[in-house]
Amino acid sequence: MLHIASVLSLLLAVSVKAAPGDDFNLNNFYLEEPSEGDTITGEELEDGYTDKYFYSSGDAMMFYVPTSGDETYPRCELREQCKAGSNSYNWDLSVGTHQLTAVYEIGTSTTADYFIIAQIHSKNGPGKPLLKIRYN
């Protein structure tokens, strides 16, 4: 079971803890960070990648997203890939069972009206997500 604590706040500094790849199998994932859209591969995540935007604390993955700045939609997005290293398709809903299990904690924010904390896209679906979880 994958537990994700998604923490969004206006903290000036976030201390870097353990690498999430040490506690979770992230081979079939990639990470998009708020710093100029940096993309971190599953291989890099497994090799111990961590920074102020993405780290582990206990049994939880922690995400930090600054809610002020130039970006219209700032994000720290961990995306599962059906095939490691390939973004050519998403979950195929006609095959198998797919689950997203998470526990979220949203910190304080003074600049954002809402947060998108999870989305599920289909391999063959339209461009819009099948499921979008929004926190107001």
C-alpha cells in the first residue's frame, strides 16, 4: 500500500529527510517538480533522489509545493507509468485492477484557492482526467 502525505505550505525552508526511493518502489514512476518543470526518472528516484520538494518522513512521502511565484499551476507530481521510462500511455482500465491509496495532509496556504491532490487518466480516455480530487 502506498501512503502519500501531500504537504502544501508557505514554509520558507523544508528540511530534506530520507530519500523516498529507499522506502518505496518508484521504478515505474517519474516526478515533476516545481523548479522549472524538472523531471526526475524512476531510476533516479530509486537511486536515492531527494530534495526540498520531495522526501520521506517515516512511512510517508512528502511533497512541498510553493504556492507563490510565476507558475500558473505549480506542482510536485509523482506519476505512475505503466511501463518504466515510457509516458506513451496511462492506466488501461479494461485490464486488471488499479488502486490509488493515499493519506493527505494539507498545510496552510494564503495564495491558492484550491489544490488538485490526485488525478487518474485512462490509456484510451479523453484528454480530461477520469478522476480529479480537489481540495478547496
